[in-house]
Amino acid sequence: MRGKTGWRGTAPLHVPAYRRLWTVAALSHFGTWMHNTAAAAQLANFSAVPAVNALLPAAATLPVFLLALPAGMLADRIGRGTVLFWANAASALTAALFAALDFAGALGPGALLALTFALNAAWAAAYPAWNAEVSSTLPGELIKDGAALNSLSFNIARTLGPAAGGWLFGAVGGLPVYAVNALSFAGFVLCFRDSRRIGQLDDGPDGWRAGWQETTTLLRESVPYRALLTRTWLFFLLAQVMFALTPVYLLTVRRLPEPVVGLALAAFGVGAVCSAVAYPAVRHVVTDRVLRAGCASAAALGLAVLPLAEHVGLLLVVATVFGAAFAGTITMNNAFLQLSVALRLRSRAVALYTVVLYGAQTLGALAAGALANLWGVGPAAWVAAALLVVSALAGLPAGSEPRDRSGDQR
């Protein structure tokens, strides 16, 4: 089934349940990217040390690494809607606390990092449930296009949010940015307010043990799923170097103003939007294995050129290419994942994938800060670029294409 518009990938938007979730997610993503840009700029103003600034992406990814798997198992037990209501309510309250502390002049580096950790802990609880909930609204033939639209939603916000956040932070500070982010969670809270009641869990520890055994069985028996996790770990460990070093490099080495940094971060989103728009057509003519190698090579190119880009225009081109490669890899991974796992296991399968994804990014951010302190931004970026090229040429085992499991909804 295809939509009646020019772009073949819009068909999932004709499904009302999917369209509603897509819309509220787009609003939430916009607030989040505004918030991320303001927080990065505020921390860079506190300290110009790369290792300190690398703590911000680490604080954003570490809670996901720690909490995503138990959150996915919990969502499969008590219901995805219940988890989504409470996790997004917690996100709204945490963002409001950001705004309150900034208003009181009490948002120092320690509080900023701690609240970033808390905000992303709430997101970690919501993400596996949301990913499974969205895919459950679509028939199997639309799941790959739905994954591309999810990426488009995220990356439209990634394009507009940093530009708006950087401009607003430069003009009036972080308070209004954090307040907008708090309000951006309202759509999720309203969508799932009827699911907020948590039923009593009467299966005790055996229920958790059985859930864990099902998860480990999936990991042990599914070769394509294990290959996905391996590819994810390597690519995002190295790619995170770009996101960890770009804000501090532009603000403290290049000494560019916050609005320009916001534009650079927005350029990542422009590339990601282009990737999401192109994917529904490209996937029919190019294999995922070739696309993965192309994305790794393009990401390596972006990392290699970043420290050499003397002009803002070239910098924006580099960020756009890198954003397309980064988002294209995520879109392919999500589509592969949704078609590989039955719906009854999907929250925890997404959760384990998310643990690997964000564990790699946490380690990558910390390593980027440490290497930049030792060698400088340029050598740190060039080492990561060289390793990405090696991974693209090596061609990790792609595994077979997953069997379409969309009919298995139990």
C-alpha cells in the first residue's frame, strides 16, 4: 500500500494510530533538540576543557545503557502505554526543573549534568515501549517505510531544534528553551493518560526470570540479531566522536558564536532528513549491506574533514554528509529490527539494541574527550575516521534478510 502523494514513503501516515504517535513524537523531538543545544552551549560557557564537555553526551547516553533493557522488559509486562505515560511525565518534570534552577541561578555544571542524566533516564524508559508501540500500529509491508518516517520526524526536529535552541539561548539564555522542552512532552502524556494505572504484578521473580530467559534465547539463536548488535557497537562507538567534539571545537577552538553552532548541529539534521526521505526509494535498488558500507565511509569523510574546514559553509556541508550517514544507519537498523522480532518480544529486543547503541555512544564520547585532551581535536577525529573506513571495507557479516514477522502479533 502506498500513499497518494509524490513520496512513496508517506503511506504509514494514512494509518490514524500511527499518524497520532508520529505527530506527538515530532513535537517532543523538537523540544529535546532545542534543549540539547542550550545545555551544550551552557556547559561550554562554564568550561572550555574538552573532557568536561564530553561528559554531557556521556551523561545523556549512560542512563540509556543502564536502563533500556529493564525498561523494555517492564513494558512487555505492564503494558507499553503505562510505561509511556509515566516516563514522559517524568521527562516533563525534569525539564521543568532545568528551567526552575536556571531561573534561580542554580544550574551549575554539576546540576546540569545530573539533570541531563535524569532526563535521559526517563527517555530510556520510554524508548523501547514507544518503538514497539509505533510498529504495532502498522501492517508488515509498511514497517520499513514507517521506520523511515520515524527517522524523518526525529531529524526534522534535529534540523529545526538546534537552530531555534542556539538562537534562543544566544538571545535570552536557557530558561525559555528548557520550558519549551517541558511542554513538548504534553502530547505523549495526553495520548497515554488512559494507560497510567499500573496493575499489580503477581508473577513475582519468576516472571522476570522467564522474561530474561526469552531475551537471552533470542540473542543466542538469532544470528542476524547478533550481527546487528555487533555492527551497531562498532559504528556508533566511532561516530559519536563527531557529536562529542563538535560543540566544544566550534565554541572554544574556532570561537564561533552560539547561533553558528546551532546551525552546524542543525546541518546534522538536514542530512538526516535527506537520508530519511531517500531511504524508501533507495532501499529497493541498493542492498542494506552496500548502504551500510556507504554510510560508514561517508561518516569517516565527515570526521576527517571537520578539523580542516576553515569556512562555515564547508563545515555545514561536512555536518550534512555526516548526519545523512548517521541517520541512514539508524533507519536501516530500526527497520531490520522491527522485521526480525515478534511483537511480544519487540520491546525487550529494542531495549537490548538500545543498550548496545547507547553504550557505544557513551564510551565513544568519553574516549573522544580523553583523546582530544591528549592529541587535540584533529588527531582524535582522524583516528576515528580511519577506523570507520576499515569497518566499511571489512564488511562485518550482514546476516540474512529477516523473515517478515509482522503477522506474529502475540
